Amino acid sequence: MSLEGKTILLVEDNPDDVKLTLRAFKKANIANTIDVVHDGIEALDYLFARGAYSARAATPLPTLIILDLKLPKLDGLGVLKAIRADPRTRLVSVVILTSSKEDQDVVSGYALGANSYVRKPVDFAEFMEAARVLGIYWLMMNQALPEHAAK
Amino acid sequence: MRIGSKESLATAILLAAVGVIAAAVWWTNVEVEDARRQRREASELARAQTDLRLVTFEYVLNNHERARAQWYQVSRRLDELIAASRFSRVAEEEILVGVRDRRTQGRQIFDELVSVSADDRTVAPRAELNRRFEAQLLSRLFILQQDNLAATFRLSDLATERSTAAQRRLLVVSLLGLALIAMIAVAMSWLIRRDVLAPIARLQHAAQQVATGNWSYEFGKGGTDEIGQLTRDLGSMTQSLRDSLGQVERSNRELAALNTELKAFSYSVSHDLRAPLRSMDGFSLALLEDYGDKLGEEGKDFLRRIRAASQRMGRLIDDLLGLSRVTRAELRLQAVDLSALAREIAASFRSDPPGRSVRWEFEDKLSMRADRELMRIAMQNLLDNAWKFTGKTRDAVVRVGARMRDGRQVFFVADNGVGFDMAYTDRLFGAFQRLHHAEDFPGTGIGLAIVQRAIHRQGGKIWAEARPGEGATFFFTLGESEDEPRGQDNPAG
């Protein structure tokens, strides 16, 4: 199910959740490269090739960003706002994957331009199913924008 | 001085002024009447004296016996008149004394005249002497009579003067009284302006200020009169209103702070409490999947128990958040089609476990005015319940409908499931209250608490009727605000 060159960026601070999410993708046979960053600032550094990630300048942007909301330094909604505000990252698909289904989170997430909002279920079997559907839809079914349009 | 006292005083002065004028009128009337009587008496005296003069002349001219008798008759009448006349004043009395004196003298002179006339006139020298004496007597008599007539006219004049003076006095008293009444009217008008109208205008202004929300408006101390008292009362009323308003505002701020805290708490619960459960469940499953062969059956059972517990805890958290969401949700009342809503929810029940079938009987056109989201939550939980508790019933039937009871529409959700003992009905709607064992019918015990809160939020009531083994019916009404939610619904409880 892997597609060449399509990278996923996972923004997640909880190491357990990182591990479980990676396991869920693996179990769902999604073999894409998954880069993991652990807070909001690091996520933006990664995307805009700053600081520790300055070497990434020539690397293409990830096809999909999986974004947690509760993050250290800069929370998920702040990251989303910065992504949508910058012309370079404006059109990247962002899926919010988080614990809460509080109305305020869902509404703000969509209002700031999230492409999807998925709640992490406690039941890991359900979580794996969610990861599988997510991967199929955003990496295979969804027609991504041509490279040049994102520039 | 109080306004009432001022008003009483002014009324008393007014009444006194009117009384003085009335007394003056009455007294003047008496005076004028008396003066008129005196004048009448005086003119009768004058007429009698004129008559006397006439009979005197007649007697002198004719010297008849008849004239003499007439003279005494007239004279007697005159004396009677004088005796009957009532003149109370000193000046008049003196005049009357003079009149009486002259009358006595006149009578004596006339008697003498009569005796002189009776003398023999045949003797020439005596006749001459008598004639001269007679003339002398007559002359004196006429002078006396003239004087008396003049005195009588004087009496009449005095009476006229008295009457005139009385009328003049009446004029003066009336003018003074009217001036007094006019002054009191002006003073009262001024007092009403100063003590009533002006303070009322100030009060009106103050009331307007307060009505437009200026709660800190100072009413001032006010005077010692009734309006001053009213001003102070209004001031203290505004003060206590201001105090309770302040209290309400403080409570509102506290409630808002609590609400914010509750929101933050829910948010935190929603995010942070579920993460460890995910780890427990996820890694347990990972263990089962990757190392299951090394664990043996008992080890796998333990892991499955950990997973089940984690998931139960996850549902519990979700239900608690749902309960808190129902409490916090903003009400949006609109027309809701309960039949459609029930069908929609029923359609979402899958045959789980496989082969489960329930006959849904929904009455058509069940419409109500309610909050759609709260009704969805309530019906979801009620139908969940019905579905769950008919799980062991053959030919399960769940009915939704409405009946009129006491002029009010009562909706119901009825099932023919296991039911419950009515002895426990008090605990039915409490959070974490369960009437069945979790092994028989799983659940968190929060569902009916959520239903009750959703119904109460919409001003309704909910109750249940059931018999063990024969099913349960949940009744609810909407839009009766007179029934306050009971203790079970207390957010603090």
C-alpha cells in the first residue's frame, strides 16, 4: 500500500501514542515514510526547514500531516494556523488525530482549515481501523494537488 | 413640619377667616335690623308728636272739650311709645331722658293751659291777663314740642349712622377676610410647589435614573415631611436592590468562573484521561498479538481483562463528558419531529449480537417544541436502554408514542424487556446508579441521568413505570418550568 515518495508527518508528543500510531499504520500495511516530531515548534521547523531541520530545504513537503491538538510549546491549532497562513504549506492535507471530541476543538479545527478530524478511540482495534481508513483515503484515494500548484 | 400638619393649619386658618366673615355679616345684619327698628320707632314718635301738635293747635283754635280729650289721648299714646321704645346707647338714652322731661313739662303746661282756659273770660282785665298767660304757655309748649321733635329726628339720624357704620365695618372685615384667604391660597400654592411638586419632580428624576440602570444614584436625605420619608424609603429600597444586584452579579461571576473551570476540567478530562487508557489497551493488544503464544491462556485472559477495563473506563469518561455537555449546552428550541428522530436512531442499531431483532412501533407525527440536540441525546439513551433491556426477551417490542394526560402531552418510550422493581425508582435517574448487574446488562449507569438532565433542561419532567419481567415505560413531558429539577439533577450531587 506504500506509494513512493509520499511522506507522512506525525505531530505527537506522547511517546505511547507515537508507538501505537506507528504500529497501527504498520498493521494497516501503510509503508510510507513517517516522520515524527514532538511539539508544535518542531513541526513548523520541519515544515519550513528551519533550525535542526534546515537540511530539509530541498526535500518535498509531506503528503499528509497527522496533527495532535495538545502539544507542548505550540498547540495543534496554532500549528494548523501557521500551516494555513503560509503559501508554501497552505494546501497540505492536515488530519487532526486527537483524544478529545469537545465541540470547541472540532469546530476550531475545521474553522482553521483541517481536512479531517479523527478521534483516537481507546479500543486499539478501532484505532487500527481508523488508521487504515485514514491511510487509504488520504494516501491512495484522495487526488493530491500537482506539485507546482502548492508552490 | 409635615405636609399634613401644614395642610391642616391652612385649612383651619381658612375656616377661621370664613367664620369671622360670617360672624361679621350676621352681626352687621343684627345691627342694621336694630337700627331700622329704632328708626321706625323714632318716626312713630315723630308722627305722634306731630299729631300732638295738631291737636294742640286744634285745641288752641277751638278750645273744645273734645280737642282737650283728644290731646290727652294723643299725649298718652306718645308716652306709651316713649316707654316702649328701646334705645340702648348712652347718647340715645340721654336724648330720650330729655324727651321725657320735656313731655312732663309739656303735660304740666297743657294742664295749666286747660285750667287757664276754664277760667271765666268775661272779666276783661282777667281775660286779658289770661289770654297773655295762655299765649305764654302755648309758646313754651310749642318750643318744648319743637325740641322733642328735633330730638326724635336726632334719634332717627343716630340709627341711620349706626346702620351705616355697621355696613362700613362689614365691608372692612370682608375685605380683610378675603385678603387673608387670598394670602393663604398663595401660600398654599407656594408650599405645594416647594414641598410637594419640586420633591416629586426630584424623585421622578431619581426613579428615571435608577430605571435606566444608574444604580449608584443618590436619593439624598430628604426633609422631615412625608415626601422626605418617601425619598429615604426609596433610597433604602434602591440600596437594598443595589446590594442584592451586587450579590447576584457576584454569584453570576462565581458561576461563570465555575463554568469556565468546569469547561477546562472537561477539556482536560477529554484529552488527558483517555491517553493512558489507550496505552493500556493498545499495548495489551500488542502483547496479545506479538507474544500471545508465550503467555498461555491465563495470561491472555488477564490482558483481555485489562483491555475490557480500559475500554469500560473510556466509555465511562465519554458518558460523564456527555452528561456535562448536556448541562452546558445552549438551548435552541424548535419544532422537532420525534417520530422521525426515533426512526433515525433505531436505524443505527445493528443486529448486535447477530440475529437480534426488535419490533419498533413508532406513532406517526409526534411533534414537539424542543432542543433537537438534547432530544437526540435523550432518545438515543432511552432507545439504547430499551434495546439493551430487551436483549433477553423473545419478540422484543419497543414503542414510542404520546398520550394526553391532564390536558398535557405525555410522550413515552415503552419496552417489554426485563423491567425493574418500582421500589428502586428513586435511584433510577441518578448518575452511576444501576439496577442490574453489569454482567447481565453492561453499562455505565449514566444514560438515564443524561436523559433526565436533557428533559429538565427543556423544562420537562420524566418518570418511569415498570414491573420486573414485564418491561418498563419511560414517560416525559416538555416545557413545564413550574417543576424544578430535584436533588438528583443537582450538578454538585
